[in-house]
Amino acid sequence: MTRLLSGLEGVLAHADDAQQLAERRGLLQWLDPRIKLVGLGLLIITGVMVHSLVALAGLLLTAVVLAGLSKISARRLLNQVWIGVLLFTGLVALPALFLVPGIPLLQLPGLPLVITWQGLRSAAFLIGRAESSATLSLLMVLTTPWPDVLKALRYLRVPKMVVMILGMTHRYIFVLLNSAIALFEARNSRMIGPLPPRERRRLAVNAAGALLERSLYLSQEVHLAMLSRGYRGDIHLMHDLRCRTLDWLALAGFILLSLAAFSCQWLRLA
């Protein structure tokens, strides 16, 4: 239980650290949320559509440069994105090394498996697209407060219901975390020594049921409190979103990067 409690507290600490990172003085933090959403979204779509490994490498390098200019370390990207995406996507892409027919590249010793050049290229495309898309998405989340992201979505005509679901889900995640921490701290303070395995399992089941019941009740109370205060799904900020010259220049830069990525593909095809 102590390990579970420390893990829940670590999640809250990570969220607080991400909030502080969004308030730092960096390149992406200075940009208007709408510009960031459109620009980074354009780069993600470009990474999904291009058929050039050079273009994908350029997009990933661009994401690393943007992270550095936004006070986000490469170590953070490595821990939060690159390792996890590589492990998951690598497992998905592994069969392509042997199943995609093409020019033989490497014969595994003692096994009737041959890595083909086309299979290696297909796996590289899958991993490169996943890494670049996940890195660009993380930059958007880490450099923008969540209410600003929701407000930018509404400016871009995303349906109000979708924005409301995203906002309420984000809020209830932290409500559930705080409820779980309070529950486990109260239970841990009443325990004198370690319990036998059967009692630990029974305790875990009871705690899950109590947490679910408490979260449902609290979610209804929070929703009614928000409605009584005039909440109708729209996001209101203390500051207005305004595009400056830097924002328009950044949008032009995102468009040029997207065109440059497609030009790598067109030049190769030519």
C-alpha cells in the first residue's frame, strides 16, 4: 500500500511539474495556443503523410529543437516519450522485418528468418511516425495550460460537447487521484503491521469499491456546483487570446517546415 500511495503522489507531483513548465519563459510558451495547436497539428499530420525517412528525421529534429527552445530537456523527452514509444511501437513493427518481402539484408543465425530491406524500411517508418507525433503532442501539452488548450479548441470550432468532455475528464482524473490518496492515507494510518495476503486482497477490493462510490458522489456534486455557477461548457480565461506578430511568424514557420518535409518526398520521387 505504501508503494501505491507513493505512486499516486508521484502522479500529482508530475502534474504540478508540468504546470510549472507551461508557465516558463520559452518559445512555445510565448506562442498563442491556437497557433501552437494548428502548427504542431500540421506537423503531426505531415509526419503521418510523408513517405520519406529524411523528412521524418527532420520533423523529429525540429521537435527536439523546439523542446530545447521551450526549456524542455531531452532527458524528459527520453523518459516520457521516446523509450515508451520505442518499446511499444518496436514490438508492433518487429514482425514487419521478416514478413515484408523484398531484398534480403540479414539472415538470423540458426533461424529461418530473413530481415529484408523493405521490412526494415517499413519498421523505421512506423517507429519514426510514432516518435515524431508523440513528441510534438507532448510539446503541446507541456507548454500550454490545459484551460488554454480547451479554449483554443473552441476557437477552432471543435464541438462544445467534446471540449466539455475533455475538460471534465481532466478535472475528474485529479479528483479521483486526490480521493484515492486520502483513502489510502487514512487506511495506512490505521494499520499497525503487515497483513496476510488474503487480507490485503480483501482490503484492495473494499478500497476500490469505496473509491468508486466516493468518486461518483463527488462527481455529481462537482457538476451541480459548476452548473449553479453558470458553467455551460464554454471555457473562460482570465486573459484574452491574441495573435501577435511572433505568432503569425511562427505559423508561417510551421507551414514552411511542412512544405519542406513534403518537398523531400517529391524530390526523391522525381
